[in-house]
Amino acid sequence: MIISITMNPSVDISYPIEKFTLNTVNRVKSVVKTAGGKGLNVARVLHQTNVEVLAGGMIGGYLGKFIEAELDKESIQHRFFAINGQSRNCIAILHEKKQTEILEQGPVISEDEAERFLKHFEQLIEQASILTFSGSLPAGLPDNYYAKMIALCDEKNKAVALDCSGNALKEVLSNKTKPLLIKPNKEELGALVGRSVENNVESLKEVLSLPLFDGIEWIVVSMGVDGAFAKHKNTFYQVTIPKIEVINPVGSGDATIAGLAQALDRRQSDEMILKHGNTLGMLNAQEKITGHVNMQNYQNLMNQIQVEKV
Ligand code: ADP
């Protein structure tokens, strides 16, 4: 089965307010609360494609219980490690066609919890055929924590598809044991190499050939409406996608990771791996609810994707 890890999940609260006014009371009639976090989106998408998936990571307090209950409602298996702190709320105020977000930092993980999680994780790995790690690390964990988790997976010969950014990703790249795949978007790639990356074949090839990425078998740079650019070992691919009607692209990167991991797990061809990942990304962008895909449109979209060696 595929294990999808979210280290800092949240309760996502959406407050639609017609007019949002500062420094006074704003009343909300219809509140929507869902279990959020990039890895939970990965798990949801995998579940909808009928793949056996288990959601894991760290969770705490009554908000943690809410997240587990939401996953139960969706019949998604989970095995989280319980921490002392409280999982976080992330609030989105939807007003006047704008979105104002208030994101709690979340719990601070103690050294003891960090150590005990690794023991719990070591056991979890046994059940996995491949793992995905998505999103930021909670406060208290060192930047090299994902690198430590990848080393444990490596010991058991389990591949990891990693979707994170910033210092946690830098630490992974400088570590000896590497994930099988990383999926930075164009902005995250730019932040990693310290300059903006142009969307053309030559400059993408040059950036992905930097020594920084040595030893990473798959790099998939997702580029929203422009599809993706990928490097597998020494081969480069340009992925061109059709123009589609987009409803809500939030979570498309998570859906893409779900597809890439699933196709890698099935040892599909490079072309199929990239097509499957991009199709699920597009299907997510066509839905209102993050992490939802309508598989009825799968074949039609998939047929319109082109994967070219460049
Ligand atoms: P992230 O959410 O990590 O920033 P992207 O926005 O690049 O990732 O989305 C991942 C994939 O989802 C893209 O490579 C593409 O296949 C699909 N996708 C995302 N946004 C759009 C869009 N506006 N139109 C068509 N496809 C999209």
C-alpha cells in the first residue's frame, strides 16, 4: 500500500462573509470545517483511484481527533502518532472575491516526541510499497527530519516521493540517502537555486543538471497551466497539457504527487508516470473541493497529454 505522510495537518475552516470589516464583529452563517494538509489530499486522491492508502504523520488534541473522524467518514485508513500539543486550525475568510488566510503555526514537537515518532514510523514503513511526504514540518523538528525519515525508508528499500520546500528540502538534497522523486513547482525550484527559473527547455535542463540535484532519480517540476518538465536519470521530458476549464487549482500539486507515486509503485513507463500525475493534477483543478477528482473524465484528459523527450 501507499503511505502518505502529513507532519503538520490542520482543521481547515472556511468562513464565507459577504463583506469583511476590520475592527468590528463579522458574523458567519455557514462554516465549513474539513481535515486539511497536503498529505491528506494525496491520500484522498489515491483513495478515489481505488488504491490502498494509509494516512500517517503527527496529530494532537481534539482537533487531531476531528481530523481522524473526517478521514473515517471518507473511509480512509490512518495511523497517526499522538503528540501532546494540539493540531492547528487554518482559517480562510472568503470575502468580496478575495481570500484572507489565518494560518496557525501548530504544535511545537518536543525532542522526546521527535525520537518516539521515528520508532513509530519505522514500524509503519514495513507496510508500505512506496511513501509520500507532503508539506512543512511542525515547529520543534529540525530541518533534517525528513532526511532522517528518508534514511529509515532507504534501510528498508522503500522509495519516497517528497513534496516539500525551503530548508527541509535543502537538507534532503544535501543528505547521502535521497528520495526517489521530488516535485518542486517553478517557484519552489527558483527558491532552491536562488534565482527565478525561466520556462524554457534549455534553462530548465541547465537548472535540473546542477550538482545540487545529483542522486535524485526523478525531478518533476510542476508548472500549473503549463504542465510540467521532468528529469528521470539523464533523460528530460516536456509535458504539455490541454487547455481546461479550471474551477479550483488548490491541491493540484498534491493530486499530481498521488498520481506519480501510484504509477512509480506500479513500475509504469516514464511516459505513463508523467501522464498519470498530470491527469490527476488537472482533474483536481476541475473540481471545487480540494483533493477531489472525477475519474470519469480521466481517459479523455489523459489522451490529450503529450510527453516529449527533449
Ligand atoms: P502546485 O499545486 O504544487 O503548485 P501545480 O499548480 O503546478 O502544483 O499543479 C500540478 C499539476 O496540476 C500541473 O502540473 C498540471 O498538470 C495541473 N494543473 C494545475 N493547475 C492547472 C491549471 N490551471 N490548468 C491546467 N492544469 C493545471
